[in-house]
Amino acid sequence: MSVALKSWSANEGLKHFMMLGLCISRASASVLNLNCSLVLLPMCRSLLTFLRGSQRVTGRSVRRLLDKSKTFHVACGVTICIFSVVHVSAHLVNLVNFSAQFSEDFPALNVAQYRGQDPRILIVSTVPGVTGVLLVLVLFLMCTASSYCIRLSNYQIFWYTHNLFILFYIILMVHVAGGALKYQSNVETHPPGCIQNNLSSDSWTNHRAAVEERAELSDRSQTVCQEEACFHPHFPQTWLWVSAPLCLYCAERLYRFIRSSVSPVAIVSVISHQCDVIELRMLKSGFKPRPGQYILLNCPTVSSFENHPFTLTTCPTGKNETFGIHLRVLGDWTSRFSQLLLQPSNSSEILPMMHQRRYPTVHVDGPFGSPSEEVFNYEVSLCVAGGIGVTPFACVLQALYDDWCHYKLKRLYFVWICRDIQCFYWFADLLCGLYERLWRDNRPDYLNVQLYLSSSQGLQSIGEERYRFLSSRLRIGRPNWKLLFQEIGRANQLKRVGVFCCGPKGISKALHTLCNSNPHSHTAFEYNKESFS
């Protein structure tokens, strides 16, 4: 019936043109709005650090959820990619329907200008089409550069392409303001089913026949349209979703920029260790990190925009206000940074501040929270490190060496796996010093150290007399994780053991599986993986 068709065209014309594509495109747009707002929240590092450090605000279970911030960020990013494909596909179908279902009765509703118009012309001639293509291009670059292989081979590509998110949100705001979808604004003066007298001849003939046919079925009088149907673009809602998280993120970045730029950082000493590891000691006024936290290090001489995360291996104390990190020379950025730190003629130097040479300017952003902070919140903790992954636990060991009685922790199992025996010398003095202090305090069972040398090529051992403790704990091969968990479970029945890992994915996966399977029924194991958000 033409009357019914007229009412339907005025109020639901888009459904007539686009059919199922309208529902899919609008639904996927709502999912994209939600995820584009949530994806920024896990990157508010200072906010997450505040929540983690506030014992009154969050409990242990909530803090463990905060450790999943990076996973949540990746999940939102993947969701954006998937539903972007759905959204684009639905709109491609919509463009075809706009062209094929063109109606002369309500041309304001239709994006196409005539029936059979090429949909490709509609893409390049409309604001939503052009901005949509740009959004897809930017999103493609960000997603492909975020893959593990690209981040590992060239971190700069990942860093610079990921910062295209600024351009992404700008284009997104323009995209939603294009006004492709419209609604009727004068329903009162042009109600559904009203009789319109200024239709085309063919439409009026069909309309009159429909009126007569409808009159036979109903005695109700027909309403006459007082004016033409008017259509206006829908009010863009994306900014309502995105504005608050985006403003929060921008305010946090501004705060971090001011905090890292105002307070100068002085490099106190640089020490070159075995296996291409450099220890960097720095001094910054008002810098008060907690053991287990990490910083973002920026060296403008190497790259003005790149910030690399490094776990603190030494925190300021009442006796020593310096803090330190250990970085392994691996990649372009660390290679150029190490060349600036070390003189070509000397591979190692420790200079007093009054005689130190001019080091490159560095900026420190942080500190930021990490799962390693939770080591002290368990009565029993198991720390597993692989190679340079020992750095999160070095600061924990240093804090225990300063005052182990101050913490809730009653027993610490420390497992360190390395391929080269020289790596154990990075923190050999610290391990031996902590062991001797615990003996003097009559707590030799407080620390359980197990060192594993995964490579058995050649005869390797720790022969120095002062490192006899480490030599007695050194084993060749890899740990038997199941036996280790059973041993810990038998010694700590009816207790909750915190498991912390920073190392290769294989070790992390094995530990996570054992924690979930709970091999010792009387002991609960909680898994915490070190992850830089």
C-alpha cells in the first residue's frame, strides 16, 4: 500500500535503502565507540600507579587486575580492528543499497544522487567516505606495527606508528560529523501515514489508490501533511564516549611531561658489566619510588620521542639517594645510548660526582607500578627470573638487605636461570650480602636461592671464594617446575604463595599452568607476570 509505504519511507527510509546493513553498521559503531574510549584508560600509567599504591582504595585482587592493563589494552585494540572490518563491510553494502534503492520521494535521505550511481564515487565524494578510508589506513599501520616481530626487530616503527592515535581520534571526530545517517525532525507536522498532495504524478496515482484501498479497510479519517518531511543528520555521539578518557589521558601525559622535564636528572656513575649489561646510577630530587617499580627513560640525543621502560634495580634510601637501572645492549636505541655513556677507551668507569664527565641529558618519567611490588604482600613468594629478567627482583633483594624485618614477607624462593655463567655476577655481591645478613639475624631459612645454568658448553663454575654461597646453589640444566612447586607446597601448607616471573614466554607459560592446576591442594599459588604497560 502506498500510504503505508509513504509512512515507512518518511520515518524508516534508511531501513528501506540499507536494510540489514543499517543495523550492522550502527551496532558495530556502538562497539567501536565503547572500545575507542576504553583503550586509552590502561595507558594512564600514573593513575594506575596511584590506585596500586593506595591500600585503602584497592585490595590485592583489584591490584592483580591492574596488572592486566596491557592485556586489556591489547584486547580493546583487537576488538577495534575486528569491528572496524565489520563496520566497513556493512557500509560498503549500504553504499550499494543507496545506489540501487534510490528514491525520488525523499532524496534528502539518500547519499546517492541518482539511481545506479557508482558506490566508489560515493566513497571519495563524501566526508564519511574519505575519513573512513583514512581511519582504516591509520588503523592498519598501527595494528601491523604492533606485532611482536616488528616490535622486536625495530621498536622505532612501533613507537612512531602507535603515536598516530592522535591523528586517529582527530579523523574520528570528523568522520562522525559527516551526517550520512539522518532522522525526520518534523514528525508533528508530517506524521507517519499522512496524505501529501504534492507528490509526482505516478506517486500520486499510487498514493490515491492506496488511500481508497485503505478507506475500504478502515473508517478512520486520513491526516493531511502540513509540510514536507525534513531530515537532519544524527547528533554525533562518539565524542560523548571518547572525550572524557581522551581528556584524562591528555591531562596525565601533560602531568608526566612536566614532572619529567622540571626535575633534572644527574647521572652519577656508569658501570659496564659482563654480557653487554650497563648499570646506570642517577640522582633526581623528590624521586621516591618503591621496590619493584619501573621508569621510562628518554635520551633526546638518541631520540627525542622514544621512551623505554627499565625496572629499577636500586631505590633511594636514607643513606643513599641515588637510584639505578641495569640495561642490556640489545637493539639500536640501547647501542647508541651505551656509546654515549661509555668512553671509547674505557669499558668501565666509576667517577665521583665532582669529577664526572659530561653525560648525555636524560629524562626520567615515573615511577610506575608493576606486579613485582606485590612480592612483599605475601608471606611466601617465589620469584623466577630469566637472564636480564632478574632486574625487577634485584630491587626487592636490595630492600630486604636494607631491612627485611619491615615487610610481611617471611620466606622468599629465588630462582634465576641464565645461559652464561658471567650473568650471575651482575648481582652476586647483593645475593651473598643478603645471605650473610640473614645468617647473622638467625634467619637462614628466609631466603632460598637456586641458580640454573641452562647452557652446559664448557666447564663453567663460580670459583671465587667470596661467592662460595652462589657456587653451592648453582645447578646445570633447567628447573623441574612441578617438583619445585611440590616442595614449596609441602613446606608452606595452608598458605598463599605469590609467584612472580620475568623471563621468556616458555617459563611464564609453564608457571602459569602450574599455578592454575594447583599441584599441591593445601597451598594456593597466585601467578603474577611482569609486564610493562
